[in-house]
Amino acid sequence: MARAPITVPADEGTGYLVVVGWDFSTEPDFQAQLDWMRDFVREEVWPIETVFDELGEDAFVRAIAPLQERVRERGLWAAHLPPELGGQGFGQVKLGLMHEILGTSPFAPVVFGNQAPDSGNSEILALAGTEDQKEQYLHPLLAGDLRSAFSMTEPDTAGSDPTLLATRAVEDGDEYVINGRKWFSTNASVADFLIVMAVTDPDAHRYQRASMFIVPVDTPGVTILRDVPTMEHPYERYGAYGGHAEIVYENVRVPRDALLGARGAGFLIAQQRLGPGRIHHCMRWLGVSRRAFDMLCERALSRYSHGSLLADKQTVQNWIADSAAQMHAARLMTLHAAWKMDSEGASAARQEIALIKFHGAQVLHDVVDRALQAHGSLGYSTDLPLEQMYRFARAARLYDGPDEVHRQSVARQILRGYEAPADGVPTEHVPTRREAARARFADLLEAVSSND
């Protein structure tokens, strides 16, 4: 596909406009990998969805083991990390294209070794971990020998504002003593270790108060109370993949070398973890959306009602067209954010990432909702995965920052590029502009009047 030239504002150093090539094509070799992934996930992973509850955790692990081996043989295992850590070193654009396929099934990421929260935790360990921490936790995590959880959200403080965290880690000799309560620590009930965010310096700047710690789940004082029933998984269960645990930390003692990264750097490290994660979330949501969209189109062509197929109804045609437009826009927005992160770094792509987080969540909801509506009672039943997708979609507007926070962030960044008019008169005020234009073109206006 031809490159589309993009002109961006002038470079501050040279004053020249910068023109870059933006290539929408995919390398043939990588496209072949994507094609293989698409068939593999559909044929080998989708069937597991229907018997997951019957399998149980141990049988599930045995079922996916040979699939994971095939992924390793294909060179696609843990693709989010650099080669020296056992990954593929793919940039965010390639990872995004992969996650679009993996998002079609909740079990595909674990088959490819890049499931949340292990993928994000491995990035933290790669970024901030010591060599000993990498040896003890990162390498076994990448090999699939360990599982992890990220323990930050608390029941009694606003999850949208991690600077309010109340869990404390107090230095005591060569140890830190952790006390607090967390919940929605995903996969904690099946994890081997936790990455815990706790306040170490309560009097510091609010973005430098918290630190991260590696805490094995069998450390005395760690009590995993339950997996919290949710809209997505409404029934009480414990020790299942995908559960969101509530945890009490009571006088939990960890050695000084359990500190992950610099003291007080917890918020900064968390932000570096969340940027790529949000891109992956949004691409996975597109995978879910596409699966729901396919069901919508199939239903439109097969269901007969009121004298014609649903495909002949204008409302259903609008649903299909609107869904296609929304998915296409969200896909381009997300891949652009990934491209910008690859090109300029995560901090440069903050606005783009915030935009896709709330926009992608809305697209996911809208597409699934239309597909469910088109199927009527069948869509509402558990005979199709749509009702589960609908419950999943609602959570997308909450985790990794609620929509409202991302909208606020985007608006603030945009408004920094504007300023109020000094005289209080709107820049586009027509009477003021007309007066200035009359002064500028006075000679011409006078000539026109003279000719009249």
C-alpha cells in the first residue's frame, strides 16, 4: 500500500516542516504470522471457552500446555519483551495487531504468554527489577512456571486516583512491614507472587509517596479473602483464572530487597506499565467487537421477520454500518497511538492513549449491544457468548482508569494549546473581524463604492 505523507508542525530547531511516511501495510512475514494466529485461535482456543468451567484450573493448564508449545515453536511467545528476556522485541504496532486477534477469546492471551496481569508485571520487572529479582521472578514468569498479580486498587480509596492509596509499608531495620487492604487484584488467588503498591513516604510529593514491593503469596500476614463476584463473573468462586481477589496485608514483613525499583517511584513505574497495556486492551476490545459484529451480520442474513430478512431492515443496516465505522475509527486511532509510542515514546503518546481508552470502550459496548439486540432472546441467553461479552464490555469503562479521568486528561492537554483572548472578544467575532477587514481593504471598498 502506498505511503501517505503526513505533515506535522515545524521543527523548533530548523523551522522546516517535517514530513514523514506512514505505512498502512504489514510486512509479508508478519502478516503470515497473523494469519496463522487467526486460524489457530479460532480452531484451537475458542473450543476451550465452552468447557472451561467443567475443566477446572488444573485440567485447563494441561489443555493449553501443548498450545503454548506450538506458540513457542512459532516464535510468538511473550512477544511484548525484548529477545534477551525471551521475548520477540515486537513494537507496539505489531503487538497491537496480535492483540486484535487474541482479544477474540479470553483464553488466547495466556496461550501466547502475554496475558494480563503477567505481561504488565513482566514489563515492570524488566524495567525496574534487579538482576536477582529478574532471576527469581521474571524468568520463571516468562517460562510460565510462575503466576503473578498486581495489587494496587483499594476498597476504601478512589481507584481512579492512586495518589490516595492508604496501604503503608514502614521501614523496620532491614525489612518493610506492610499493612493494608486491597481488592480487584486480578489472578491473586492463583498467583505465586504479588506486586504490591504501598505508601512508603506519606509526606512526599503525592506522585512520590508510593513504592512497589514483590511479595510472595505465602508470606505470613498475606490473607486472600475471596475472589470478588462481579458483573462479569457474578457467582462466588475462588482460585480461578481471571478472578479479582480481595486481600488483607497484616504486618507482612518483606526484606529490603523486595523493593521493586526506587523508593517513591511506584507511581512512575505504574504509569510506564499502563501505557502499553491500554493499547493492548483497546486492540483486544476490537477483537471482541469483531466477533460480535460477525454474529450481527450472520443474524441479519438468517433471521426472517415482518416480511423480510433483518438485513433488509433500515435499522439493522444502520447498526451494521455504524458498527463498521466505529470499529474502523477505533482501530486506526489505536494503531496510531501504538505507532506514536514506537516512534516517540510513551510520554509523547499520552493524549492518544487516553483518547483510545474511553473511545474504544464505548465502541466495544455499542457493537456488542447491537449484536445482542439483533438476536433478541437468543442473544440475552447463555446459548451465545454475547451476554458474557456485554458484561465484559461494561468493565472496560472502569479498569485502567475510568472514562471520566481519561476524558479530563485529554481535555486538559488540548486546552494547553489554547488561551483566552486578551480583550475578552472571541477570536471569530464577526463584527470585530469585519471592522478589521474594512480597514485592510479600505481602498478596494472605496473603489467599489465610487463605481456604484
